[in-house]
Amino acid sequence: MTLLQALLLGTLQGLGEFLPISSSGHLVVAPWLLGWPPHTLSFDVALHLGTLLAVLYALAGDWWRMGRSLLRGLPRGRPFEEAPGRLLGVLALASIPGAIAGLLLEGWAETSFRSPTLIAIAMALLGVLLLVADRRHGERRADSIRVGHALLIGLAQAFALFPGVSRSGITISVALLLGYRRDEAARFSFLLATPITFGAAIIKLPDLLQGHEQAMALAGTLAAMLVGWLSIVLLLRFVRTHDYRPFAWYRFAFAALVLGALLLDLAPRTD
């Protein structure tokens, strides 16, 4: 792997993990189109570590408020009395479906559903869902999210195991369908990403430590972290005054590009 490849893959991870365009879909399709060899598991872990650091830094204030609220309520036996503490508890519950799905299905989904054709189909279908959901947004805030709503969004997150679906895309879409504000849907999606990304990074940390391309892994991590942080900040700012239609149209264009490359046999041979 070259430095340019590491930086490009890190950039794609940082963009796709938080913008509703699918990081996994891009990380499969880009090497396929460019004729690059598949990257190693240790490098993949490094990229996810970068986006974990990005979301922790970007939303550090939210996590601080939630943790402080929880600790304030503990002596009174009411850790979830205040809204920030309740949100922390709701996030923990909503993370369970994705964690279970990850433990049971990740290996299968990552091998059986990584074909460019299936990724293109998933990109297009989720683009339709995002367009429909964007029209249903309401004024609900993440701080007052209902447990039932959080569990539905958490269940949706489990489908992000399939490349092309997009974790942020499907969780934001479900939140919009439930009537949450565009920026609040994104905020809850980013908060929900933290526990499951942290858990996956801890489980796969031995793979990262055993990797042989530490310099390239570091470059990818830094690119994913910086671009991921920018993606979070800019998306939260963008959707306060704009809708999600540009991301849906991007998904359609991406799907058309992949299907066109398949029909014309444009992807370089790597064997």
C-alpha cells in the first residue's frame, strides 16, 4: 500500500462514516475501480479508530454533559432523572441491537455482500429512503427521544453491516421518519455511532497491533480522524438550513457509476 492509497482510503472513511453515503461501500468500490489490492484487516481497524477519535472529539461536550448528569443523579438513586442522563441510558439501549448483529453477522455480511452490484443496489435503495424520510422530518429533539424510537433507530443501525447501506444514512433516515429535526437526527446518529465503534475497535485492537504497515495505518487513521471531524461539524451545520437531498442524489450517481463500470467492464483486473 502506498501513502496516497492510505490517505485516500482514510479520507473516504472519514467522509462516508458520518455523511449518509456509506464508508464501507466506498472502501470496497474505490479499490475495485482503481485496481488496488484489498486492504488488510489491521488497516481497516485503523480507519475505524480514526473515525472513533473524530466523533469523540466533535461531540465531547455532549458526552461530558451526559456523564455529569448521570453522576449527579447517582447519589439520589436517580441517574436518569435529567434529560442528558436519560439520553445516555437511551443510547446504551439503542446500541444493543447493532452490537448483537455485529457479533453474529459481521463476518458473513463482510464476505457475502461485498460485491459491487449489491453495493450499487443498496446505495440506490437507501437514496430513495433518504429522500422519502427527508420530507417527513419534524421538530423533535434528540434530548427528549423516546425509548421506543431509540430502539427502532438502533435496530436500523444493525443493517449498516451490509456495505452500501450506510450506518449514518439509515439511522438518520429512520430518525427523520419518526419526526426528528434534520440536525437532531444527525446528532443522535453520531452519538449512537460512538459505543458500537468503540466496541468494535476494542475487539479488533489485536488485529491492529499485529499489522505490518504501521506507517500506512497511522496515515489512514489521521486522515479518517481529520476528515471525519470535518464531516461531523459541516453536516450538522449544513442540515440546520438545508435538506438531505444532495446526499440522496449522490447515492444515485454513485450507484449509476458502479453499474456503468460493471456493464462496460471498466474495472481493472487485479488477478
